Amino acid sequence: MEGSGTNTRDFVSFFLFWFCSLPAIWFPVHKIRHLFTVKAYFVPVAGVAFFIWAIVRAHGIGPIVKQRGTLTGSAHAWEVIKGIMSSIANFATLVVNDPDFARFARKPRDAFWSQLFTIPIGFAITSFIGIIVSSSSTVIYGQPIWSPLDLLTRFLDEGGSGQRFGVFIIATAFALAQLGTNIAANSVSAGTDMTALLPKYLNIRRGGYICALVGLVMCPWNLLSTTNNFTTYLSAYSVFLSSIAGVIICDYYWVRKGYLQTRDLYSAKRDGPYFYTFGVHWRGYAAYISGILINVVGFAGAVGNSVPAGATYIYNLNFFCGFIVSATMYYILCRFFPIPATSDTWLEVGDDVRNLSVAYDNSDSYEEPVTTQQFAKDAEVMDLESGDTMKGDF
């Protein structure tokens, strides 16, 4: 369809990828890790091969290194800032979803140190390869080709068994990388959130399949109709996620100081510390909305409306502005309207996690917990790590 950002070939490819992704959603998180292990070895090798292939064909890295910039002063500075914001928006989802995977680490530092190095280094290397490959395409075809898929298509059109094999291997690596990203950033995170929202009816697996269905019916190919549509979408996505990250980080590090009453996290008792006001933590919602509002006017300008210059500057810093405003608002609200289960000093790990029991009897009392072994025997509880929070299969 004209103007949809896709064609028959690309739509069929998208549908086949979507369909082939469904079996991967079935497996629990602790088993799907093997897919990421394969991805960790195969994809970087294919990316470096693509990098070398383009350089060899261009007999160099192209004009990008010697090309002088056309912007100076504040205009140049703001473009750098917008580039940084676009990079943050690219993995803003993982900033919020990180606990879905970090919780499987044996110790907090196991997740901390690995991400401290791999995220900035990985993104820097990936960006460098993309820029150099695009620069090399300028020499090969006389114009820069920024999409690696378009460049591979050009390679494929030239024919030759070697060309076809090389394109097949690299394209397979891209598909594998996208599959891993789809599972990590979408399926598992959506399933985890839906499980927390409706644990009686949904588990991680079912939530992942609901996410897959939403991903199809939202017609995502429209986002690729123009480059501006895609970058605007990423910026808008970052606006909403930055507010969530601000509330989460402020709550854990500054309000609670790492303290959690682990057993009560699994309770829906009305007198529990996490039931809040009629089951709603209104402070978190208020802070989240305030972090969005700071960027709303600037977002209107990004989609083509006339807005004040100040709003545009704020929106250029959308992730930082949303994060800081939501975190500050949440902290202030919690100071004026204190919440239970907090600590005056840093207290990340308590004694209750050593011999934890999260089962209760039918009374409202917290004094008579049922042992985990007895509860599992009576209710036939399935393995929590499999993502199933209720009896029975999908």
C-alpha cells in the first residue's frame, strides 16, 4: 500500500519473522538464555564481517573521516545532544526492563559490572560499524546508504554465489539479533508486567503472546514510512519510559534506600505496606504524569506544530527532563505523604530473604504463614522461574 512504509515483499518478510518468533516466546526465561548465548557469538562475528566486506569493496573507509562538519556553535551542540537522546531512546526500554533479567543474577554485582561495560562499549562499536559501512557505501555506489538492509540488497543485486552466501549469513545474523531484542525488550517485559497486573489469569508466557498480537495489529510498518516518523516515535517512546525510570530509581535508592519487605511484596492484604490507597500508589502515578507533561509541548512541536523555542529545547533533552522531573516529584510527594516500609539508612538485603516464605493461610493475620513446602504440595504450584503463576498449562 502506497505511503504505508512497506511493500508485499517486506510485509511477507515481517509476517514470517513474527510467526517464527512465536515458538521462542513459549520457553521460560531461564531456558531461552541459550538463544542469547548463540546470539552473543554469532552476531558480532557477522557484524565485523560486514564491516570488513564493505571496507574491502570500497578500498577504504570512505569520506566520513575527512569530511568536515557543516554546523558550528550552538547548532552543532544541539545536534550532538539530540543524537545522544536518540541513542538513549534506543535502549530506554531495557533501562526499565532490566530487572526482568537482572533478577536471575546470583549477586547484584554480577549484573552491574557486566552491563557497565557491555552497554556503552557495545553501542559504541555497533554505531562505529554502521557509520563506517555507510561511509564505504558512498564510494561503492556514489551515495550513502544508511540502512544496512538496503546495502545488503545492493550487494545481492550484483549477483554471484559468493555475494548471495555472504548476504545470507549476515542477514541471518540480523534476524537473530532482532529476535533476541524482540524477546528481551518486548515479550518478556510485557509478560512480566501483565503477570503482576493480573496474576490469576496471566503468566509471562501468555503476556508475551498478547504482546506479540498487539505488535501485529498496531501496524508497525507505518513507523518506517519516513525517517522522521521513526525518530519521532523513538523520542516519544523515551518520554514515557524516562518518567517510569525516574519513579522506579527514586523509589528504590532515595525513598526506600534499598529496603523491601520481601514477604509483603507477594501479599494483596489491605493492611499490607504495599497496598497503598485502595490498592493504588497515587504518588507514583502523579510523578509519572508530571514527567510526561514537561515534554508534551515539545513533542507537539516534533510532530509539526508551532511551539515556543523553550519547549523545543526541553524536548531535545526529553529523557533527562522526564527522568529528573518525575524522580523529584516522587521524592517530594513521599516526603509530604510518607509511605510505609522504608529505611533511614541503606538496607538493601534483609534477613527475611534467607528463609523466605510468601504463603499465607486464609486469615488476615501475618503471624501464621504456611510453609512453602506445604503450600506447594496442596496447591501444586508450578515452578515460578518458568513464568507460570497459576496451575495448568497455557
